[in-house]
Amino acid sequence: MTTRSLTRRMALAAGAAFPFAPALLATPTRAEAPLMGPAFPAFHRFTLGAFEVTTLLAGARLNETPRETFGLNAPEGEFEALSEAHFLPADRAQNFFTPVVVNTGAEVVLFDTGLAADAITGVLAQAGFTPDQIDVVVLTHMHGDHIGGLMTEAGPTFANARYVTGAVEHNHWSAAGNEGFDKNVRPLSDKTSFVDDGGTAAAGITAKAAFGHSPGHMAWHLESDGKRLMLTADTANHYVWSLARPDWEVRFDSDKPAAAAARKEVFGMIAADRIPFVGYHMPFPAVGYVEPNAEGGFRYVPASYQMMI
């Protein structure tokens, strides 16, 4: 092996080839931009046959005590084990609030209104909609995070809209003496149509009874040009703790056995027919599929590019 020594000529050549090397080595790089924190897109849009569907992120909230909400009847240790198996912490959860806009080509239909008028109008604006463009507002049920955006201080948020909701749900809350219902929903009763299972909100948009989370909770089936989508609202409130174990009780389900039966029926149909769904509290953009698991529940499969092609 031949060893070469560094000659004066070689040193000069190296200096000519890399004239800025000393400066680069002497100047450390620094990140000047401040950290901005986690962020989510405000909306997600795809086509369904001749329909255009837009999911809206109207809010997100950290739940620091999920064990007080989900899996109330889970055997000791199983909640933690299931969480770990799905790479989730058992002591924290992120909750999402996802209204949906469906443009049928004839009407613009909004499903649920989030927690507050400024939140829903703000995210609608980011998605390219104004409140006066909404022709129909469908209320899946009367919980505050679904009816909170119906009213502003000046009056109805969606002044040009007609309203559709389940008859059983409306009848229950109209007699319940509920402040949120009385403030946000009751003033709109004259403009509201009441439907039962199988009723329609617009062409291609059909109600599916999913009672249990609330007394008359409704899911909605969309179909256009042979393409189908379920809007499951709060039939399942978490993609693991409600879907993988549909029998696990959820604090906010008014009739817990009925809610569990609705989860099995609705998601059993979604799995059997291999159609996508949008869940109000699923991880945003809240679009996915399910398949049966070995325990009698379902595995959630987030949509990727299926809705784009």
C-alpha cells in the first residue's frame, strides 16, 4: 500500500476547490422560526357519485379522563390493554366535532352544526360556503355539540334553510325542558320536517334509525349514481373504544343496551356492504371503513385515497 503525504500543491488545490469551507464550518445553523404547535386541516372534500361531500372540523377537545366516558362496563384491565394494543394512551383522548356538508347538485345540505355559530360559520367559510347557501339543515340528534350552531344573537344562523330531524328525537326533547333545545331548536319548529326510519331529507339522503345514544338518534344513508356513504353521527363515539368493543358502555348514551345494539346493526351493515362512513367524533377527516374483528366488534380502517379516484 502506498501512503501519500499532503504536499503544498495539494493543499492549495483543496483550498481552491472549497473556498467557503472554513466559513461554513465556523457558522453554526440555528432554527429561527418559532414552534407553532399541532394543526389540522379545516375541511376535507370528496365526491360521491354526483354528490360532493365536505367534512368540517368545527372543533376539537382534549379529554383527560376518557375512562370516565368510555368502557364503563369493561372488565378490569381490558380498557388499558385495548388502548395499548392500538397505540393509544388510556388516560387521554382527542375528541373531534365534524359536521358534514353534502352538495347534491340541487341543494346544499348541512348535517349538524357543532358547538357554536361562530365556529360552524368560520369553518364553512374556509370550505367556501356562506350560511345563506345552506338549503337544508339535518339534525341527527339534539345534544349540544350538534345543535349549538343553529342560532346567533341576531336569529337563525341559516336563515334560508329548512330543517329536518327525527320525529322521536324532537318529541322527546320538546317535552324535556332542555335549555339548549328551547333556545336553539324550538324556535325553528315551524320550518322543520320530522321523519321516521326510512324518511328522506333530500333525494338520495335517507334516515336510518340508530336509537340509543339519544332517544331518537338518526344515522343517514347517502346514495348517488350507485355510490354509498353512511353518516353515522354518534352511533359510535370512538374509533377503538366504541367500535372494537361495541358492547362497552358510553357515558353519554341515554339507553346503553339500545346504543350497543345500534352500533352492531349499523356498523355490521357498513362492514357487510364494504361502504365508507363519516363519524362525527372519528379522527378528522372522519372518513373510514370497518371490518369485523374476532371479538364481535369492528376494526376501523381510515380512508386514504379511495374517495379521490
